[in-house]
Amino acid sequence: MTRRILVTSALPYANGSIHLGHLVEYIQTDIWVRFHKLQGRDCRYFCADDTHGTPIMIRARNEGITPETLVQRMHGEHLADFQAFSIAFDNYHSTHSEENRLLAEEVYCKNRDAGHIHTETVHQAYCNKDAMFLPDRFIRGTCPSCGAVDQYGDACESCSATYSPLDLKEAACALCGEKPVQRSSEHLFFQLAHFESFLKEWTRSGTLQTEMVNKLEEWFSSGLKNWDISRDGPYFGFEIPEQPGKYFYVWLDAPVGYMASTLNYCQRTGRSFDAYWRPGSTAEVYHFIGKDILYFHTLFWPAMLHGAGFRTPTAVFAHGFLTVNGQKMSKSRGTFINARNYLNHLDPEYLRYYYACKLTARVDDLDLNLEDFAQRVNADLVGKVVNLAARTAGFLSKQFQGQLCPVYPADGGLHETFVQAGEEIAALYEAREYSKAMRAIMALADLANRYIEDHAPWSLAKQNKTFELQEVCSVAINLFRVLQTYLAPVLPVMADKTRDLLNLPDLTWEGRRLPLCGTTIQPFKHLLVRVDPKQIEALLADSRSPDVTVAPTLPVAAPSSPTITLDTFAQVDLRVARILLAETVPGADKLLKLTLDLGELGQRTVFAGIRLAYTPESLRDRLTVVVANLAPRQMKFGLSEGMALAASPDNSHDKTAIFLLAPDAGATPGMRIQ
């Protein structure tokens, strides 16, 4: 029976951009999902933007826009970054959705009706200057448990203690710096202690890593505290049923977003939501999270699900924090790096591989050592893997029209060794021991390169030993194919390029068992270039720039534009297009040449001034929006048959701040924009 697997990553908050610390989790999860899909399993990856809370409301107010406009904009930005790093969600939704509202209300109402919700009078921090109750994250002070300074009002990042914001020492409003005063209000509380027996059994049943279980023991020992699940208005979120002026605390409806994204996907595809989340479900449900949100995901979340009559997760996998060059990410050092800034300088596959080399099944912090990063990518991926094909494919193209031997040559059992290693590598992927898997794969690459050195195809070519030359190169290409199959969950773009090189419909785990014989490969093209240290220097320099990381703090007035009539607008034929190929244009620093699929309208070539914002590899298979009825324009570099639509800030000095417009998931090439 095929395993049905649902996988989630923690929801990124819509108040900020994706950075390299976030990407640890999404890359870790994506690798795991891709591995299961490569095994032929029914595995689905769901996520969404976490959109509610006072920080969203405050930022939107400062920018002079509505919270809805802000979260919609950030949704597009997040999704573009994820796609560029090959994070392949099956559904990426939003917690500000009708599905999430309905499910959050169901979870709340069922727990309320079962007696797990009660009302308490609370004393809250209130800022007289800003005229509002302050959410936990808008109060900073000294941790009452360990004395760490500059901590948030709900949990300490240093010792993981949780507390009331009013327990913070030297508390101050994060908006204005004023000392908050105390005011009382009626709040709703979830009685977590009702679920102590259930949670002890669930957390000790193999659902969590050992380090997580040990941490939870501390919380059980100190007693499970009731959880405040309501907030007073003004607040951007869902109003609580029958509680006017009270809103669900963001941490109640945020994890429900996992279910809401599932429901949205099921409604689109005709699948059963109940088969994933209702009692009796045989699906496996896994959450990947950071260790800083352990309390919410391993106590509150399973308790809420259980109290509302939903099934609980099969397992929760936590990872540690990211450091850069051994230190906490820093804007002043240029090591607080946003995803988009990274993409402006480096190939995303580099980072995917480096993270894989570092990730284990434990809750360990991960260090991005940039010198080691460059050396490992260059030595392993370029020197060992890509070079294997680069040194042999050319001989096949030049002397044998690209044809492999009709019968697989004797190789001393090397291919069978590679095939058998797949069992161990699969087990390591399943166990999230990516670091060990990468070492096992590179050990195979060493064997393959030793074979090449021993048989020296360049010498065979000089000696005109054509039979032996074709045999050696055929063995090398087959070993390369197995290596790329094993690396496919980590390097999906390079896997696609390998598939094209070998004229294969796909790379499959089981397909590795039978060698390719008598088939014809394509002429070799570079699969990956070496990391240039100057690229890293430029990345760090750009990341130090204030305009890269600092969001606007003052209201921004919308610029006025001359109006047009509806009839005029109707003359513009906007269509969805898929980017089949993106290429640099020699002699043009800002242009990319895009080959677009417009469905029934056929293919078009468009030159777009987006080279500073996107790498060609990051655009492949992306959907975008084009003006399909624009008159063709003869340019110096060729004929441009339309226009790709993109957005950029007015009067921006950042030439990389260009964002291609993209339709929501489900759109297909040729669709007309209504």
C-alpha cells in the first residue's frame, strides 16, 4: 500500500522577507519531500503565510496601506523566493483565508463546548503613548529567569523560558520606548493542564526527538500553564465567535494554517481533507519546525487538536538555528542575508547542497562557514560530480555521435556497488541524516573519479583505442547518472539538466538499477560553475547596505497616475506564460532572453530587463504575466514579441528590486488575465 504523507514547514511570518535562517527549514523539508516522491510515495508538502497579529497591522499603518495589501504583497515575495530555491510546495496558502477562519472557529468552539476554555481577568501592558495594549513581541526587556537582555515579552530566546510580559524586568514598549502601564481586560484561556496525561503519553511515544522530549520534561515538571488565546482590538486577525472586540491570538490560528492549506488543496484537487486530519486517518503527518517554537507545536497544538476531535501529528522534527561564520547573523557584518540578496549573487543549488552537508536528525545549530561553503561546493559538486560527466561526455559526442555502448561494459562491479549503496542512502534520507547521505554519495563519486583516472580516456583517445574509449565513457556516464539520482532531492535543477543531457524522461530511484545502453546523449553543457570568492564578497557587501534589510517605517503616499478608460485597458491582452528558458544576452548587462509558452498562442521570445534581479536558472518553469498583443519590436539583440510584466519601487536606487508578476498556483499558460 502506498504511503500517504502530509508534510509541513512552520509558516513564515508575513511581516518580513525570507532569509537564509528561514531557508534551513524549508530546504530541509523540501529535500525530505522530494526523496519520498522519488520513491513513488503519495507525499504532499503544504505551507502558508502566517499573516495575523499587531506587527502586521503596525507595519501596514506605517506604509499607508491596508494589512490585506501588505500580506498579499509579502505572499508574492515569499513565494517567488521559495520558487527560486526550488522549494516545491504542493500548496502555499495564507492564514488570512476563509478556510483558516472556518477551521480556527471549529477548533475553538469544540474546545469551548468541551469545557477547555475559560475566562480570566488579566493585567496587560498598555502603552499610553500609542493608545493600545501591547502584544508580547512589542515589549522588550530582561528575562526574569536567566537575565538575558533584550528579550521578547512571551519567551526568552536564550533559555526558552516562557512568562507573562509583565514579568520582564526593565520592560519597554518596542514602538516608542516608553515604559508600559498595567491595565486589566477579560481574556479567554485554553486550559492546557486538562491534557497533561494525553500530552505525556503523546510526547513519549516516539513522535519527538530525544532532545525535545528532555526539554518538555522541564515544562511538565514546572506545571502546564493556561494559555491566553485572545487579544483585544485593534488587532489584525479573526474575531472570536460571540466575543465582540476579541480576536484569536495569532498562535491559535497560525498552526491551523496547516489544516487550512490542506483544505484549500483538497478543494482544488478533489482530494479528501478528512483522510488527512479527521479521526481514523491513515495518513502520516509530519511538521518540520525550529527549536524556538517547540512549546507551541508539541504542547498547545496537539492538545488543541485532541480537544477538538482532530487527529494529532505523526511526528514533529525540530532543527537548530543558523549561524554564519560561527556567529549570530549580523547586519553590520553583512551576514544577515535575505534570500533575494543571495539569489542576486549565488546559485541557490550551492546553498541547498551545503545545508544538506550540515543537516542531521538532531536539534543542532547549523553554521554557514562561507569559506568552507565555497570549497565544499567547488570540490564536491564541480570537482567530483559535474567533472565526471565533463571529462567523458565530450568524447562520446565527438567520436560516437553521443551514443553509449550497446551492452554495458565490464566495470569490476562498480555499477552494482553504486546501485546497492542506494539502500543505505535511502535510509539516511528517510531518517533526515542528510550529512551522512552526502558523505556516502561523495564516497561513490570518489570511486567513479578513481575509475576515470585509472582508465584515462584522454590517453585512449590519443591512442585511437576507440572501443575502449567508448566503454570507459559509457561506464562514467552511467555512474554519473546514479550519483545524480541520489542527489536529485538536494539538487533538483541539476537533476533536470542531467535528465536533458541523458535524454531521459525522468530520474527515478528504481531506474538507477538498469544501466543505460545504446542510447544517445546530448552534447555536454555546463551543469554548475565554480563559486567565485568575489561573489561571496559582493554578497556580504550588499547585505551590509541598510536599504537591503530595513523596511519603511513612515507612511508612504501612493503616487498618483493619469486615468484611462475601461475600453482602453480592454485593448491590452494579458496572458499567463510559462518560462521555458531564460538566457543571458551577450553585450547586455540588464537583459535576459525569455522563451515563453503561451499555450494556444504558441511560443514567444521576449527580452526583459530583469537580469540584475534573477538568475536564468531561477526562472525556468515559472509562470508570469505578459502583454501578448504588443507589437513585436526589433532590438539590437533580436526580435522581442511581447512584454513580461514586473514591479519595482518608484525612484529606487536598488537595481535588483525587480519582481516579476506571477499568477496564483493553478494557472496555466495561455490563460487570459481578466
